[in-house]
Amino acid sequence: MPNPQLAEILSATLLVLVLACAVIRPFGWPEAVVAVPAAVLAIVTGAISLDDALAGAERLGPVIGFLAAVLVLAQLCDDEGLFQACGAWMARTAAGRPRRLLVQVFLAASAITAVLGLDATVVLLTPVVFATAARIGARPKPRVYACTHLSNTTSLLLPVSNLTNLLAFVAGGLGFTRFAALMALPWAAAIAVEYLVFRRFFATDLDAGALAPADVPGAAHGAFAGLLGRGHPAWHRPAEGWGKDPGTRLEHLAATSARQLLQDAADRLDRPCTRTERTGRVEREAVAAAEGGDLLILVRDGDRTHLGPHSLGPAARFVVDHVPCPALLVWPEPPPGLPTMPPPPPRHTV
């Protein structure tokens, strides 16, 4: 293009158009639908020469290939159960204490983001954190927002943590260990500051009971939308696969799990039964549904790795205290052994 100023204007316009389409995702199109024609137009009009375009592709090709390999690795880790094992570890070490679970989420999200990239934390770890919080009777909101924020904050450490890091890594000519050494202190400081902010801002949620099940996917949609370019209206959400909204995934998992649970219960009952779906605070809806019933079968919803009062979460304890019919309290799996029983209180001698 003979006019350099016109070439700059065209290049800037195409860049803004591509970024806008990546965020808005019109008609659910992938970014390449707009980005590839924009690149071709820039070359055809002479805004960038073909030689410069080929040189740029050659320079960035290994970076993009490496990023794709990291995404594939993260998906393979998910397929092999890494994130489910991480959820089990968080539930076990939190020991029914909601505030400790926040610490475990910070540790897990920081490590996963640094090694597998921010997409792994947002898409694969977030649903596991929701399930873990529900398992110990904690509100998912502060934990899922922690995943969202930490996917950005903790992507400072390694070149593989973020595409921006990879570009800076290539352009700066730094070695892998040198890059990590330079970013280690800012990375640790950012995590510490964010943890203190979360402890203060979500103080009420950290000590409260679990969200109603209907509220959980909505909170996940909100957290997902908090990342630039990842939140989409219901009719524009990404297709199934990498990059899907964890809120949508939670909705599907919840619906499938509920249907399977009720079907299993009906099969074991082996008699005519009616399925009822209710919306609201889970503990109050359970009490209301049991009115006039002969027996309520209640599953422990707290820390099920130890005997003792923590095996009942806030919701189950409320139901036990208020249910207007006999209640049968059961373990959803083989109960832990007697050595997990809390020790007796110390005797006070006079």
C-alpha cells in the first residue's frame, strides 16, 4: 500500500474488528472466521507484505504450536482424572472447614494455572471446585471467583501459563528458568494480596451455608463472564468442547445426576413413586417436602472422611433439627473407621 498512514489505519481497524468479534462471538462463530479473512485482506491490500506475514508466521508458529500442546495436555489430564483427584484432595484436607477450603483452592488454582495454563483452571478446575464446596457444605461463590481471578493472577509465573507470557518469552530472549525467576516474586505477592482481599470481601460467604442448587450454575456463568472474551449470552455460548462455559457444564451435570439419582431410588424402592422438583433453599425445601411423610432418608453432606459432627453439613443439620417426620441418616459410601472419631474433651480436675 503506497500510503503508510492508510496502511496503519486499515491494520488498526482490522485488529479492532477481530478483537470485537472474539469477545461478542456473533452467531457463535469461532474467531478464525473473522481473523483469517482479515489477515488475507491486510496482505492483499498491501497493509503488510507477504514476506513480513510469512516471517511473522515462522516466528510465532512454534509459540502457537506449544500453546496447543499445553491445551491438549490439560485435556488429557482431565480425561485421566487429575482434576477429580484434586477435588478429592481439597475435600479431604479441608476437613469440613469452609475457610480452609479457600486456601486449598488458592493452592490448586495457582499450581494448575502455572503449569497447564489459565484455560485449564477456568474450564476444568472450576466445576470441580463447585462440587467440592457443595460436598463439604460451603458456598461455592468465593471459591469459583477465586478460580476466575487466579487464572489471571497466577498466570505470571511460567511462559506456558499464558499466551502473553509466551510472546514476551520469545521477544525478550530470556531462558525458561530466568523468566520464572524474574516473575516468582510478583507472582507470590499477587497471590498473597488476592488471598487477603478474598478473606475480607467474602467473609460472610465463607462462614455461610451452601447455595441453593439452582443458584450454583448462575454463579458459574457470572464467574466465566468475568474473563474477557469468555462470557457469552445463552444463544452465543461456545459449542461443546474446549472453552465451554462451566456454568452450562454444571447445569448439564446437575440435571443428569438428579435424574440418575431419582431413577436409582425408584429402582430400589420397587414400587410406584412420584418425582417432585422444587426450587429454593435446599434445607427448607427438604423439610417442607417431608411434611406428612412416613420417613425421610437423609444422606450426610459434610466431611465424610471422619466420624463426628462435621459429617453433617449446615443443610443436613437444619433438616435433622426441623423435619416433621422420622428421618433415616445414612452414609452415601462405606463410613470411615472408628479411629477417625474425634478424641474426647480433656478432663478438668479441681
